[in-house]
Amino acid sequence: MLRDAGMSRRAIDSAVRSGALQRVRRGSYVPAGSRPDLVESASLGGRLDCVSLLEAVGVFVRRRSGLHVQQESHASRRPAAPKGVRYHWRRSTAPRESAVTDLVEALVQAVRCQTPRDAVATLDSAWHLGHVDERDIADIFVRLPHRFSVLRGLLDRRSESGIESLVRLVLRSIGCHVELQVQIKGVGRVDFLVDGWLIVECDSQQFHGDWQTVKRDRRRDLAAVERGFVPIRLLAEDVLFHHDEVRHSLERLVRRGPLLPGL
């Protein structure tokens, strides 16, 4: 690609010496300052893939399991995967010179590499962020084995974070009627309205870490209670790392029903 762009061998060598380009293996170069995971995947003769690529573009990935690298199924003389690196041997539609796979390909692979629940959250995130559209989602499920088709009906692009997707799946699994991104007069937009009375908000340090935000949220909760709702806030770390406890708490709360008089 560099030669096609008009760079001579001398110019390429000069760019490497000046630091503008980084040589990662014989005949392969990346721009200076490239992501370390992209550099490593290129040095192994592959492309950044699966959850590694998705995380790099901002898509929600619940759990990283090392570096995921796509290797062409016909490739030869590839080094054995180092510790912490997972190879995905398959053909790619990405251009030969590309250091990353096609995003739809990466999503297909990520569905296979994750639990069903986490796969739904990843697909929701990619869809919500606009990395894929409805046609791409359909294409993803065409490429997946039929056993994954049940996940299609669980997707909802309105979920604004992977945490919201995970909480939505919990609420659905315990039989709740769940409304997303509901606008309540005097309160504002809430993440979930459950069974018409329970407001569930998903908090993370990223968006709720400053005191002004905390004060706003407390006032919103008070306004919700005044209007007959029961607001609760779930912490992202609990949803991610204490899933069973969160599920049991929600089950008990929903089973007990509204606590306010008149509800």
C-alpha cells in the first residue's frame, strides 16, 4: 500500500528512522503512535479482532480475555499464539493491508466468544452507537449458527450502556413489564420503568462521579417518590460482578410490590 501511494523503499526506511512509521514485522508497518494492541496483532501477522477491536472503538465488552487476533485460515509461518493471545482462524473480507477486521465480522466472533447475556449487551452497544444498523444486525445472525437466533429478539438499541442491557435482561427474566427511557413529568427521563411503579436507574462512576450529578439525582429521586414511584439505583460494579445478588434483590423487591400508600 505504501509503494502504491508513491513511497520508495528509501522513503519508507527514512519514515521508520524518523519515527513516522513503525516496522512491526517484515514488510509490515503501522503509523507511529498506534494502539499497543493493534501493534501486537500486526506483529503476529494478524488483524485486531473480536472483543479487542470492539473495545477499541468504544463498544461495550464486559470481560476481556486477552488479545483477540484474526489469522487467515490459509496463513503459514505464523508464530504460535503467545500467552494471553487468542487466535481466530478464518478468512476475512478486510483488505489485505488492513490491521483490523471488518466490524460485523468482529461482532459475529464476539457473540461466539462471550456468554449469551454479554453478547446481547455488546450487540446493543454497537447498534446504539451507530456502528451497525438493522441490516447489519440481520447479517450478523445470518452468519451465526442457528442456535444463536434466540438472541435476536432480546436486542434493544435504546439501551444506552452495556450495564442497562444487562439489567434489562435481568428484569425480563424475572417476568417484569419493562419500559426503557421513559419520560416522567416532573422527574425527567429514567432508565427503566418496571411494572408501572418501580424506577430503576443504572449508575456508574463515569457519569455519576461528581457532586453536582449526585445532587441532581437525589432531587430526581425525591420528585419520583412524591409522584408515587419507588426509585432505586444500581451500581455498575454490582451489575457486573455481583449479578446473582442484584437479581435476587430485584426479585424480592418486585415480589413485595409498591411500598407507598395508595400504590
